[in-house]
Amino acid sequence: MQNDNEKKKIKKPSGIRTNFAFQAAVLAGAGILSRVIGLLYRSPLFQIIGDEGNGYYGTAYAIYSMILMIATYSIPTAVSKIISGKLALGEYRNARRVFKCAFIYVVSVGLVAAVLTFAFAPALVKEQPNAILSLQILAPTIFLSGFLAIYRGYLQAYKTMIPTSISQIIEQIANAVVSVLAAYLMSRPFVPGTSEHAKYGAAGSAMGTGAGVLCGIIYILIAYAGRRKEIMETVESDVSSNVESYGKLFRQIVMIVTPIIIAAFVYNITTTVDMKIFYNVLNSKNVDRVESANLYGIFSGQYMVLINLPVSIASAVGTTLIPNISGAFTKGDKAETNHVYNQSMSITMMVTIPCAVGIGVLSEPIITLLFRGADPLVFKALTAGCISVVFYSLSTLTNSILQGIGKVMEPVKNATLALLIHLVFLAAILKFTDAKLFGLVAATILYSLLACIFNHISVSKYMSTKLNVKKIYLAPAVASIFMGIVAWGSYQIFYHLIHMNSVSVVLAILLAVIFYAAAILAVGGYTKEEILAMPKGTLILKLAEKLHLVRE
């Protein structure tokens, strides 16, 4: 009997770890797919509203996203963290009560935020009056997003990421379809190339955001209904005598949400303040408002869209990480906490480092494929700023780690310090040089680097874990360098032979992915157990064994 118990103890962590990798892969895959959909619809949207329209939409979206993060996007993290802790202790009734408290919070805060955003839109985007209509259209979406956030967080606490993943995809598909269609219909009465055409096209694009959230809500409610019976059975089976009052649970939510809100404010105020500094400094230097809108449109509508695509992987891993690391940390399981930390870092770097290199070496053909007629400035911006993909991914993931172990104020302090240094740098480079777009790029690189460094110091302070530097950093970096050479060289060869950019880009990327997969296995020296722990580990192991890339 003792041996059986020991075997069970050995097997359990393995199952948890495999589940974490699977859930991370599911959410990361959905995040990538939704970002790809978002990237693809930007191409026809760009043809309709141009850089100027993207500038107006980007200006409104910067304000909207900041308010949204403050009002509702902190809720999934807070709900997931608190409920996963309750579930780890078998307190199912308390977990259900947390959900009810969070629901009340979201309805009240979301409604107030939406009304204030609509009413004060003219003051919030006074630097670009043509962005007012877009912000007012986005305002009701803040209220709707709260409902989507609360159900996502609740289901994530039960360590099921599939509903969140599918809802993200549905949300993005609806967003893409409605954005392009509404932008076309609203801008059609006006002459292409005029500010009125760009203004109403941007407003149409804003409608897509709300339509996407509404479709996401419909799906997540259906998914929740499918699991409600199972969840309620666990609540009814709870025999714990520790039933906490709604007042106490609401205070717990506020205590968790408040620092996350402050963190969200700091992170998102970066984009908003950057935008305002950019416009104000350029206006003080007598740069035309339309030119400023065009440049900001390039930055927000093309550069940041591509940079954020691989960063979504880190965000997905971080979302999956919080309930896992929070549950392990709550139980005092240091071995599992450290394992999840290393595994999350490994998965993130294994994907984001090659993405950064690929974006850098293939920036021109990728932009040419996605945004026909794009300004050549964006090619140079992507090549110069691709490294921020790695820094943003690391800072995003370490934020989740610190939140998961209860050090929720550490990311806030780190982000605030990074923000202050970043803002001084941005104002100076825009004021005393002619950098313009490249000033924004340089400032975002600096901010992401500083946030990454400060968070790493904090994690090292509170967690006595040792990272596997070779597998996490060195192996992906070395494999990515050679992959970048293969990607650039193969594109040049394919384009020279067939003279078709689209086909050449696709073939070069496919060849680079295959080469990277072989290279990372060869350089990393992974064991069978480590490969099996990866997403699709069984398939990867079979291929690795055929290529003799497995370490015994």
C-alpha cells in the first residue's frame, strides 16, 4: 500500500505539469491564431483607411485600452488567482462566492467607466479631434468586456483554457469582419485620401471591436452553461466549515484587483502618454497634424501589431501560469512552483526569440505582403525594434509570476520606474532630434528592456529557483541566429527564381520553421522526458528520434 501511495505521489506532479504545458499550448495557439486574424484583416483595413485612418483609430484605441484594462481586464487575473487558491484548499463554496462578488464589481465599475469615456471623449483625445467619434463608439465595449472577462477568469481558475481560447478566436473573427465592412460603408460617402474619409473609416473599424466582444460573450456563456452543472456539484459537495462572508471576499477581490489595476494603469498609460507626448512635441515643432497621424498610424497600425503578435504567446503562457503557480505556491510546493516557472520561461523563449529574429530579417517582404503600398519607414522600424518582442515577452511573463506568488505590487513598482525613465527619454529624443517614428520605437525598446530587468531582479529576490540558462536562453538564441540566416537566404533565392513576394515569404518561413525545430533540438540537448512535456511532445519525440536529436 505504501508503494502504491508513493507511485501516486510521483505521478500526480507529472500530470499537473503535462496539463500546464497543454493548457499553455492551447491558449498560446488561440492567442497566435487570433492575432494572425487581427493581422490579416489589417491589410484590407489599411487599403480602406490608410495610415491616417489608422492613426485616428490608434489614438482612440490607446485611450480605450487604458480604461478597459483599469476597469475590467484585471478581473480575470484576480478571479483566477483567488478562486484557484480556494479550489486548491477544497473551498468550493467560497470560490463560488468570489465569482458572485466579482460579477457585481464588473457591472458597476464597467458601467461607470463606459459612461465617463463617452462623455469625456473630446477631452481625452483633444490632440486629434478626428479620433473623438472612434472613442465614443468604443466606449460601450468597456462595459461589455467586463462580462467576458469575469467568465473567462472563472473558467481559467478551473484550469480549462479552451473556452477562453475559442472565445478569443470568435471575438477576433467577428471583429475582423465587422471592422472591414463597417469601415468601408462609413467611409464610402467621402472622397478617399481626405481626413473625413479617414475619420469615418476609423469609426467603422471601432464598431468591429464591440461586435467581437459581443460574440465572445455569447460563446463564453454557452461554454459556462456546459460546465455549470459540474461546477455546482463541487459546490454542493463542499463540507468545509470555513464559509467566508461576501464582505470579506469582496475585500479580498479589492485587495487583489487594486494593485493589478494600478499595474494595468501603469502599463497602459505608457501607450497613452507616448501618444500624447508624440503629438504635442511634433505639434510644437510645427509638424502637420495629418503627418503626425500618418506616423502614429504606422506605429500603432503596423509596427506594434506585428510586435504584439509573438508577445501574445507570453501573455497566454502567463494566463495559464497564474492558477498553476498560485495553487502550488499556496500549498507550499516549492518543487512544483520552480518547475512551472522554468517550463513557462522555456516555452516562451523557445517561440518568441525566433519570432523576433524572423520579423527582423524578413520585415520588408512581410510588410509588403500584408500592407501593399506601406511606407518604407515601417521596414526599418521593425528591423530596429524586433528585439523588443523578447523583452516584452519576458516582462509579461515575469509579471504573471510575481502576481501568482502574491507579490502583486512588485510589477507595479518596476513598471513605474521603467515608465519614468522611458518618458524622459522619449520626450528628449523627440524634442532634440528628428527621430519622430524612430523615437517611439527606441523608447518602447528601452521601456520593455527596463521592465524585463527590474522584474527579473524581483523574481530572483522572492523565488529561490535556478533557471536553466542553456535551455531557456542560449539554445533558442543560437538556433534562431542560424534560422534567421536560412530565412533571409531562402527568401532571396526563392524571390530570384519566381519573382513572387507572397510565395517566397511563405516558403522561406516554412523552411525556417523546419530548420529551427531541428536546430533547437540539436542545440538544446533535450531528454525524452523534457520533449514529452512540450506541447505535441509525442509527435516531436518521434521526429527527434528519427533525426537522432534526443539525449538519453
